[in-house]
Amino acid sequence: MEKPRPRVAIVLFNLGAPDRPEAIAPFLRNLFRDPAILSVPWPVRALLARRIVRARLGPASVSYAHLGGCSPLLGWTERQASMLVAALPELDARAFVAMRYWHPLTEEVVRAVAEWDPDEVVLLPLYPQFSTTTTGSSLKAWHDAAVAEGLAKETRTICCWYAEQGFVASLAAIVRRSLAEARTALPPATAVRILFSAHGLPERIVRAGDPYRMQVEATMGAVMAALGAEAPAARLSFQSRATPERWLKPATDEEIRRAGAEGTALVVVPIAFVSEHSETLVELDIDYRKLAEEAGVPAFFRAPTPCIEPLFIAALAGLVRQARGGPSGIASFSGCGACGRAHRRCPIEARAA
């Protein structure tokens, strides 16, 4: 008699995004009320969140209007979930999508997982690099909701996979194609630079021990090593500043102006996003492309996100298999902590302290 396949719930975490114009304001309120985003006591956080939402609602509405009033993020994530299950035929798997700030919200997904009644659960954030503001917040929300629901299944958590071999290979393949497109379109004498662009963070969060910047730099280093010596020079930058404080530098807009002053064409590579959404389709493709034209950048190319690239889906499947081969609890793609004591807000380093 054939052995039954393990019944595994795979939970994919992402930020979430408005699914209609009326959802923009509540999405922003959910985002900026999160203590992982604004780490001040509640009365002050509520006041700051209200002010930030009021200031950002107009620009955000314009941004989502370019996308028809809603984001494609959920659709892409659902396709990733479906393809991931298909890549794991040895399991009776079901992939659930849990969004942090808009539907399907974590509490909804915990209930759905409990109703499905799996043998075990694998938590897989779709953030390659760990930050307390993204993965950390999502995992806390999951834990709190699971306790409230009484969901007590054997659970394995992947906290980060910033230099996982398959992920790096998928990014390198995408960058090679974008570089080939650029070289075909440009005169041979035109200088080309790769500009890796990651979502920014306030500097205070990194100073507090968040490993995000270190992990983004490690992703960039791994991709450049995979590209080899023939790849052009590369720089790292940070986009999407959202609050009036010091954020990680250099900013993507500063690097675009620098390229314009130097007469260098750009191949911009989203390095911390794995799906297309407003920060790639609008901020990079429209806003920063326009800035590049105004700054005199000879040409502006944007590499796509991994989305449903076969190498990327295979990498996600490999992460699930690796997690299931280890003990319950939390681990990185390398199976142990790689952040070091300086990054004390890494969940593995914090647990070991």
C-alpha cells in the first residue's frame, strides 16, 4: 500500500497591498500602526500614523491609479503559491498566502490553515532578507494569531534566504538577460552600471541590530559573483523612503543623478522584491525612469523581479524541502545563524543570546 503523502501547509508571507482604491487608506493605516514600523508607544504611534497616512494618501492614490487603482501583488503571490505546490509533488501540500497589512490578513489565514488541518506547517516569508519590519512583524502576527486560534501544529520557519543558491541563480539569470538587452540597444562605447535597488529602512532600525542591510549586501555580492568578471560595475541603493527621518543611504534617486552626471547607462535590479507591485511598476518604471531622463542618464533599463521564473520557484521548493528536513523551529537558508552578534535583532542570534 502506498504511503500517504505528508499533509503540509506552506504559508507565504508578504506585505499586502490595496485591492481597490477604497482600500488605500486602511492599508496605510494598518502599515503605520504596526509597532515594528513606528516603534513608539501607542498614543504617539497612533498620532504619527494618522499624520503619515494623511500626507501619503494623495501620492499613494496617484501611484495606484497607474495600476488601475489596485496592486497586482496578491495575484502574483497566488501564482507563486500555485506553482510552488506543483513543484512539490511528493507532498500533499497547500500554499496559503498571508498578507501583513491587507487581505488576506494573517488572522484569516490562520483560521483557514486550522480548518484544513495539516500534519505540519512551513512558514516561508517572501522577503529574501530578514528585517524586523517585514519578516519579523509577519512572524509575530502569525504566532499571536495561531495562539489565539489554538493552532498547535509542528511548525518550521525559514527566517531568511538572501544568498540561497537557487535564488541567487534566478537573479543572476535575470540580470544577464537585462544586461544583454542593454548592450544590444546601446552604442558599444556607452558605459553601463548595474544599480541594485532595495527597499529602504530608517537608519535607527539598522543601528538597533536589524540585519537587513548586511543581508542585502550579501545578496548583491552573491549575484555579482555568479555574474563573473565580465559583469559591469555595480552599486547598491535604497528606495521608498516613507517617514521623515534618516534612512539608509545611498538613495536610489541619488544614484540615478550620479549616473546622469557620469554619463553612465543603468540596469536597475530590484534586489529585495520578488513580485511586481507599485514600488517596481510605478516607483522604478515611471518615477525613476523620468528622473533618469531629466538627469541625463543615457539609457535606463529595469530588470524584472523573479515572480514566477522557474529557477525561483524551484528555489522556494528547495527551501521547503530543506526546512522539512530539519528540526521544528526557526532557521535560515543555511540552517543556522549567519548574522553575527552585531545583528542582535536577527531571530536566531536573539534566541542564542
